Amino acid sequence: MKITAANIASVRGLLREAEPLARYTAWRIGGPARYFATATSAAECAALLAWAAHESLPVFVLGGGSNILVSDAGFPGLVIRNRAAQQRVETRGDQAWLWTETGAPTAGTARRLAGQGYGGLVWAEGLPGTFGGALYGNAGCYGGDMAQALLRAWVLRGDEVEEWPAERFAYAYRSSVLKRQAWPAPAAVPPVILAAELRLFRDDPQRLAQQMRAIAEERKRKTPAGSSCGSVFKNPPGTTAGTLLDRAGLKGTRVGGAIVSDKHANYIVNTGGATAGDVLALIGIMRERVLREFGIELELEVQLVGGQA
């Protein structure tokens, strides 16, 4: 989208300055955004991205706020909270397709579709966040992931919306070409996924509901209470980060208001007043201990936002 006087005016009506980001993140941590706006449609999102490019501002697109750690200093550009959530389902016999804007909630959509007799996203029951973040990072759990579900997506790059087949994302474990590639200046505005088409199939609603109940119970059993981002580290080959951290005796380790959960050692919980600095210091302790004990260097799953080391 090219910037015009008309859409500059429309964008300015959406902007807020110095908006604290902690309220929008699962960890309840994060300083202010220089500019902040909520987009309720793909068109609004595109207009905001065009304005940011015109102003030479870095951009971060925020979904549900899970799986990110925002700097205590905040973000020096524009944060767009994506709430574009239009959806439709097309069917042909037992096959079906979901078209969705990327601000729609992943778990809520999976639950609603299962109730209507559509399978394909049952594994996403309880998965926090929105489709944008899930597609960007190849979110997955309980035997499924976005790499399996995605057919194609519509990605805004510069002024053009491009249709990407699933193969172009070059998905790997909790990763995609978008997540792996740095977008340095002058490309302050990275490609943004606006919408996607996912494969579904017709199935018995009662059977799907039973599967989702089992996943929900298992997730509840494993997930600590309190404010956390989900898994902090990716699982190394042949084992899990939680197992290594537990064996290293890290449960209960605390820095400031941040503590390694006693329930699951790959979770850091904000017990109240934790800062990004506390979490980063605790991450450093966890990594160093596992490297010393097992010779394995843990890789972050959580994304650092705002120029943190």
C-alpha cells in the first residue's frame, strides 16, 4: 500500500504514543511502545505498515502476546496489535478449507470448528496466541503444527500482497524463513502475514470434542499457573528442555520476580513485578547450568523484542 494524505490521516487516528506493552503480553512484562495501534482489518494493518515505512520506523506485529519477551525499555517504533479476525470455511465433500485473517485466535478457532464437525486443528486446543504468530513460528503441539495445516498465505511485502504456498515458508521445528531471516534497515518493515488458508476435514463433532478434552486435560496438567510465555527453550534432539532443566536442579531458581516453575522447568513465571532483566538473567543461569551439566546449548523459543541481548 502506498502512503497518501488520506491514509496518513486514518492511521493517525489509530495511534497512541508511549503505550505500556506489559498489559498485552502473557508474561505481563514490557516497557512502552513509541507508537501503538490496534488493527481490526487487513486493510488497517497494511495502512499502518505503510505509514511506518514512510516514517522509517521499525515495526513489531503483536498477536496474543505469548512466546515473546519485551524489553524493559519497550519498543522504539510502531507496535501493531493485530485483531483482524475475519474467517470463512469452504467445503467439498469431506474436505474443507479455512480462510482466516491472522489476528484470529488459534485455540478459539480450533474449538469452534471442532464443534461444527471440522477436524485438522484439534491439536491447537489451548494453544495461546493468534494465527499470525503461529504461522510465523510454526507453532505446534500434540502431534500437529502449522507446517502440516497451511496450504497458502497472503504476505504483505513492501507495497505488494504476495500469495505464498506453504513450501515458501521453509518450515522447520518452531521456525520459518520469516523467523530465521533478519530484516535490517532500510527494511525496517518486515514481511507480514495478513491471511492464510488451512486444510480441514469433516469429522464427527463428538469424537473431535473427546480429543480436545483429552488435550485440554493434558495441557492443564503440565502448564503452570500464573503469568508465563509458554516454553522458554526449544527441545534439543532426543530429549526435552524441561527434562534437562529439571535434572539440572533448576526448578524454583529465582531472579527478582521471575522464577523457574516447580511444575515444569521450561516455564518461567512472573510472580509479580518481574522485569525483562530478571527473566534474561534467569535464562542465562538456565543455559549455563545445562551446558555445564550436559554439554547442550539450549536455544530460545521465546522471541526477544526491543533490542535485548
